[in-house]
Amino acid sequence: MSNAIRMNGVRKTFGPKVAVEGIDLSVPEGSLHGFIGPNGAGKTTTIRMIMAILFPDRGDLEVLGRKSAVESKDRIGYLPEERGVYKKMKVAPFLEHMGRLKGLDAGPSLRKATRDWLDRVGLPDVAQKKCEELSKGMQQKVQFIASVLHEPDLLILDEPFSGLDPVNMRLLRDLIREQHEGGRTVIFSTHVMVQAEQLCDHIVMIHNGKKVLDDPLGTIRSRYEPTAVWYEPMSDGPTADAAVSAIEGVAGVGEHDGHREALLSEHADAGVMVGRIAAAAPMARVELHRPSLEDIFIEIVSADADTDELQQLRAAVRGGENAASEAEVGS
Amino acid sequence: MKLLGMQTAKVARVAGREFASTALTKGFIIGALVLPAFFAALMPLIVFLVDAAKPPAQVGVVAIIDRSQEVGPALSESLIALGDEDTPDIPSPDADVAELAGAATALLGDAPRVSVTLEPADADNEVVRQRLLEDTGDDTQRTIAVIDVDADAIRRGADAQPGDAFGSYSVFTRPEIDVRTVGRMRGAIDRTIRDNRYAAAGQNAEELRALTTVQRRDVQEVTESGTRDSNQELKLILPFAVIILLFMGVMTGGQYLLTTTIEEKSSRVIEVLLSATSPMELMLGKILGQLGVGMLLLLMYTGLGIVALIVFSMLDLIAWTTIVYMMIFFLLSYIMIAALMAAVGAAVNELREAQSLMGPIMLVLMLTFYLSFPVSLSPSATWAVIMSMVPPVAPFAMLARIASSEPPPFWQIALSIGTCSVGAWLSVWLAAKVFRVGLLMFGKPPNIRTLIQWVRMA
């Protein structure tokens, strides 16, 4: 399978700040890649270089088989992180204008495509409204339409869920999946890792301008085996904790995100340990806790960061409690 | 189709939206059509209101201290006679000035109706002037002015040499006396003193006036189709009108370009646009779109001017080549200025921040504008020729020369078009670099130094 995107040793600086440092990347056609990392990691700069909005100081870059996205912009759909519309323009003319800039011909087919998309995202009545009259969420959906109206081969979405309510997050997620299932290459960038975990089949993790992880989600999950079991005793009290901590293969017990957690020893078999913990005391629930992308990210960067920095990073990649809960509701 | 690596269809699309979003708005239509029409309609109203606002007929007493002892009674008669005049006296023997002033007389107020008291020749000026502070309660009895005529106002002193100046007179008034009333009184005094000097010199005043007055007739132009009046004044005005039109077109297009670029950047739609076009395609499209707006205005006002010339049978005053050259130099001047304005628009986040960066551009533009006026008066001077070759002054200066009474030779026009084309290219090249970097820069607005860094960076 050929690559939709190929980057080789790409570097970009802004004055003294190195935004992206020596990134190598291959995105196969038809994949759904997630670019994850905290704010300021270099995701947007990388995307802007892919889009030929910015140009690398060093390194090679190929997009859809061309040396620059400038030569293939009409085959790319892009929803930037910094979203905007022509405020005074009406919705349908705005979308038609964007479609025509992407090489579509003006006429009934473009008007029909615009109408159909507005219907699909639940905005059938806004075609003749000015963009400034729409809510932020509505504007976001209009901008998503602008990125897919021309049926691109490559769709790049930078933080597409920010500012959306859970219902619209689910709608947008379904539309992204649909685009992917339609054979399009999708790159999805987010700082909220749980969103990428739910949607992508391949993860590229970026931190401080460097790529720190680039693997299929399945590979990542198998590489980062579960290291804890969450359990919920039938009754409160120290008895259950004492029983669990006494099990061979349990390195310790504690609490994590409101869950009682048994940390497993290095060589303990996770499947066996679930059974042992369930048998140790009357339990309402016992669950193998797989490390999330957030945990994996923290583990990867923990070598270079102190405790305070790790806490800040954890907060950054969670995107706040609301984002996490929205993601859960939307899933 | 591609041109210089750019997709012309995208450039055209951006230009089309830029033009439509500017020229098809209520604001533009009001600004470009309704406001000028409104002001044109307002002119007669202003004239009417000024006419209606004539000063009140001022009454009162004028005290004359005639130290020459020769002109007092005549002055008295002249001032009293003012009340009977329909039009004020214009103190000029120059027929042309008188003609011009004649048009203004309609705007002047009713004649002052005064009585006169002749004071003794040795009266104390200070004492007489005190009357100007007195309130008699009766307007007809109050002193409104004191005129103090020098002893040598009519005849020179004994020790004076031929050619020495005569004495004059001083006027003292109440503060509330209308300046136009004073002007008319002074006109009468001047004429009376002059006539008395003629008489004292043994000359006939009427005869002298006739001798010194030359009635000017209109200059006649002889053409193949016949003889007709020459419009010297219009010929003088034409280069100015052409320069003002050019300036207006450049400024309007440039300002709109600056505003729309800032709007696109501040509304963050710019990145969406950059995902569909290259920065160069975007900038060129925007420049061309606003070029259309400026061209529309230029054509509209030029068209109106031509219609006016046709109506008054003066179309031959302007050569069609002048209009063609005006369009060419508008194009070049506009590109030079507009490209820089687009760069400024891309560099800042809001209009307020653009002011400091616009300063140097406006300075150049204003300098260019004002320098072209002396060029139109001395179109063949060496400095004028040089100015008409050096951008960014060249388009204005050359156009001023073309529209003047001494048009330059064609090779100079061609050379000027050449240098302006280089200037326009250089301006676009510089602007494109700033535009590309600036569009995605948010936060602290850049200064000139930062812009230079961007040019090096891009």
C-alpha cells in the first residue's frame, strides 16, 4: 500500500524555538492516524507543514505522491484547529465558495451536495442564514462540511471535537468513521488522548516537537500489558484490601481515579490475578485495568519530567474532566 | 490553467469573492454612489443657506477724523451712499478679480446704513474711540466705527520724494460689527481716497480709471471645426482632477484590501483559505479583487466627468489617451500600494494595530500625491521628469505631466511604465513574503524590524 503522507527528518523552528524536530512519518493510504500529544507538542505545526501552509526548514515531505500539498490541495480536506468562517456570508454560499476553491464546479450538483451535507449534520434550515448567526457548534459542523464537500482523498482534522457537546461529538465521530470506511486517509489530531483511543487505528504521539510513539493501536495495547486490577469490595473496610495485598503477585494496593487498584508484580499473569483477586474477598466488581494512551504517554515522557511536570502533562492530555466525560458519553 | 505556478481559477475565485463582498454591499453603494450624490445635491443648499445668512443691515454712526482735511466730506458721502448701493464696492481695478468678486457679491449682506460725524482734524483718537464702548440704547445713535485718516493720505508731506508711499487710514470698530460690513466700508474709503489723490494730482479720476482698466476678453481657440472659447481654468484643473481620481482609486482599493485581510485573519478563516490556495494565490486574488473595486470607482467617476464634459461641449479638453494612461498608471500605482497594504493586513490582528505600520505607507502616498501638484505646474522641469520616472511617485507625477499643457514624449511615458512595473513587482515580492509569514502569526503586532525578519525568513 502506498503512503498518503511521508515525512523524513522534518524540522521546523520559529526563531529560537524548535517546534518540530526530525520527524519521520509514513501514513499509509486508507489509514486513520491519530496525532496525539499535549498542547504545544508540535501537532499543529506538523499538520500545517503537511498542508504546505508552513514549510519545513529541513527534511523531505510528500503528500499524496507529490512533493508538496500545494500540488494536491484539491484532494485534501482540512479542518484547522483555529476555525473561522466569513461572518457576513451566508452558509450555503460560504460552502459553495470553499467547494469551488477546492476545484468543484459551480452549479446544481454543488448546490445539491451542500444541501445534502447540511441535512446530514442536522442543519437543514441554515443555508440562507449568515454564518455569524450560527452557534459555535453549528459553525464547527459547517466547517467540517467545508473540509469534506469535495470528497478528498486525505482528510486532516485538527482537534475536531473541541467545543462540541456530547451529542454532536458522537455525530462528528460517526461522520469521521464513515469517511474512513469510504477509503479515505484520515489524520485526526487531539490533545485529549481518550478521543484518539476511541477512533484511531494508528497512533503517533508527539512530545516537545519529537515523535515519541508511532504504532498501530493494537501493537501499543499488546506492548503495554495491564499492570493493575481494579476491584470493588462488597463491603467497605480494610478486610478486602488486606486480603488482596496478601495475594502473591500483588505488589501493592491503592486507589486510582476513584477505583480500588491492585498493582501487579512484574511477572504476574494478569488473567490469573483477576481470578485470585475475585476469590480473595466478596467483590461487586473485578476488572483488568489496561493502561490508557494517557498512561502510556506519561510513562514514555516520565523519564524526562519531574512530578509537577507529569501532573501538568496528565492534566493537559486529559483535556479536563469535562472532555473525558464528554468522550465517554459520546462513545 | 497555471500561471507562474499559480492556479488562475483559484486566483479568479478569490478575486471574485473579494470584489463581490466589497462592491456589492450596501456600505460600498452608499459610500460610492449615494454620498457623492448627496453632497452634490447639498451644494446648492449650502449656497442657499449662505445666501440666506446675510449679515444684518448694520446701522449706526461712523466718526471720521480727517487729519488731511481734504477727504472728510467725500468720505462721508461715500459711506452714507453705501446704504443705497445694491452691490458692494470692489476695490480693484483688475477686471478679472472684479468678475470673480462679482460672483461673491451675491453672498454679501445688506449694505450698512450709517450716519457720519466729522470730527476736528486734531481730535484725540483715544477720546473719540471711547464712543465705541458707549451704549446709547438707540442703535442709530451708537458709534460703530471710527476712521482716522492720516494727514498725508491725499498729498505727500513737504519732504517726501516722488515714489514715496502716501499716508493711509486706520479703522476702529465695535467687536460685534460684521467683518463683511467693515469690508464694504473699507472699499468705499479706498475708492474715495484714491479719487481724491487723483484730483489732488490734477488728474481726472474717471479718466484715470478708464486708462488703467483693460477689459479682458475670453481667449479664443481656433480649431478645424471653428473658433470657440478656451477653458483655461478647466485646463489648469484637469491634471489635479486626474491626480485626485488616481489617489482616490488607489486609497479606496488599498484600504478595502487592508480591512478584508485583517477581517479574514481575525475571524481565523485564513487557515481554511490557505488549505485551498497558496498564500500567493490568495494575496494575488485579493489584490485583483480590490483592483476591480478601485477600477470601478475610477471608471464611474471618470465616466461622470466625461458626461459632464459632453454636456458642456468640452469633451475635447481631455484626450482619450489620458484616460488610457490614467488606467495604466492606476493599475501600477495600485499594485505598488495595495500589495504593501495586504502585507500589513496579514501582519496585524486588528485594524487598530495596523495604524503604526500604515504610517510609512501613508506618508509615501501623501508625499506622492502632493508632489504631483507642483509637477503639473512645471511638467517639463528636470526634477519633474526625474520624479515621473521614480516609483512610487512616478505614476502620479507622470500622469500629472500627461494631463498638463506640455505632455511628455512617448519614450518618457514608456520608460515610466517600465520603472513602475519594476516597482510593482518589487512591492508584490516583498509583500508576498510578509503575507506568507504574517497570516498565521497571532499575538503581539510586529514592528518594521520584525517585518524585515519575516522577509528574510520566508
